Amino acid sequence: MFKFFKNIINKSEKSETEIKFQEDKELDEIFTGKFVQSGGIFNYNGSKSEALENLQSIIKVENLQSVLCFDEQLSNALLSLNCIPTKNPFHSDAFLIYCEGLIAFDGSIMISGDQIKTFKLNEIPKKIIIWANTNQFFKTSSEGMQQMRIEKKDRIPSNITCLRGTANDSFIQADISKKIFLLLVEDI
């Protein structure tokens, strides 16, 4: 599990840092439970190299030949794994992106136009691989939006939405249901 799950906190002498630490731990646990329960596939990674190994496993198991990817760093990671990155969503087996945040309230993943550009969710591949860091947890989507406003100031992205697994969402149409993989990478 997470590195910080291994730490023991003395409940009688908590500093502000320890209290924040405890809140983060709870957000991680809440998010992970709800994400997996909704049908998401969760991969915790203690390092970037471990994340690349898990990405390679996903590519192999899902038999991915080409992956939609707009980010240069992630495209280079795909090339290093002998998988072809493409910018055409209509000729790709999956989509590899970073995210804006991980929402504990409902186990969803916040994304924006920075990741999906001008495409609609039903126009991107049905398999989505999210690369996220352990510092991206938020209690609610409102909290995530607030952080986005702080970080991105004058360039707030458009097309902001949240992805969820579809295991318990019977109202989602079959043509937009997605298989979502999360590669959560420990911040070092």
C-alpha cells in the first residue's frame, strides 16, 4: 500500500503536519475504495519505474497497439515501452493522460480540456489509463476546482469533467462507458 500507510501516528501528540497527514490518508482510502467499487482498476506505484512496469503490463494484457496521448512525457514513456503514441482518437486502442485531481467523495477522476483537448468523452477510446500522483487527492470536485483556479489562474481549462468506473452506473450509455486504469505514483 501507500508509503504513508506504514507510518504510525501517536494520537495523543499530533502536530498540524500529522493531522494533515491523517486527513490525506483518509482521502486516499476513501477514493481507492470508491474508485475500485465503481469498476476502476487501481495500481499503486512506489516509483516512476514501477509505474512504467505496470503501464507495460496494461499494454500487454489489453493488447494495445497504439495509444492516444497528447502529452510529450507520456508519449516518450509509451515509445520506451514499444507502444505507438498517436494523436488520433479514432485510430487508437486506449488513451493515456494525466489528470487534474482524484475526488474522494465519489471515487472519480477530474480531467479537463488540458487532457482531452476538444474531444467529447464518447470520441476518445474506451480504455483510459490515468497517470496520477499521491498529492492530487481532493475531498470534493469543488475543492479540486478551487485548486485548479489557484494553480492555473488565468488559463483555467474548459471541458472539465469527472470520469468514473461504470460498474454501478446503470444509467451510463454503453457507447460512453469506459474501462479506467489508474497508475497512482508515490510523490518522492
